[in-house]
Amino acid sequence: MADRVDAFNEFRSRMNERILGTDHRVIKRFFGVDTLTYEPGALDVRTKELLGLVASSVLRCDDCIAYHVQRCKEEGVSDAELLDAFSVALVVGGSIVIPHLRRAMEFLDAWNAKNPRTT
């Protein structure tokens, strides 16, 4: 299951490199804005990643959900805190979020299997 984390990261890195390698100004600027958005500001990075996770869950983007689960774990978010964030996403997004929650939990389990001290 931990292979899912590696496969996700490899694909994301490879395709980001390919996309940014086109040197398209608008695409590069959008990627830059995305990066800047998650830097510390009035809100810390940890909080911003949790917000990104909830928004991605409500918008039902599995790649974004996986990315934010990973970033949350890297920022020290506990599994219990992630479950609280998932509950907010369910309340806001409704039952249509449930299939994405399943995949989020599978990714979280894969992350935890690969990084056993981060639960």
C-alpha cells in the first residue's frame, strides 16, 4: 500500500516538470501563486494545508486530497485532526464526499505505513 504514496509523488513530480518545462507564462504564474498561497502568513502552513484538504474534499479532487493529506502529515497534523477536517468536508460537501473520504483514508493508511511515527 505504501507504493501508492511513491507512485503518487513520482507521477506528480514527473508531470509538474513536464508542464513547467513548456515555459508557458500563465501556467508558470498559476503554479507560482499556488506555491505562494501555502507559505506562512497570517495563517500558518499547517492551517492552510488543512483548509486545502477540506476544500479539495468538497471539490472532490482525489489528487489534491492525497497531496494535502501528505502535506498535513508533513506539517505534523495528527490522524485525529485529519478526521476532524474530513468531518467538516462531509458536512459542507454532503454524502457525495464519502467516496473521496474512502480514498483519502486509503492514502492516509499508505502514508502511515511508510512513515510509522506520524500517526
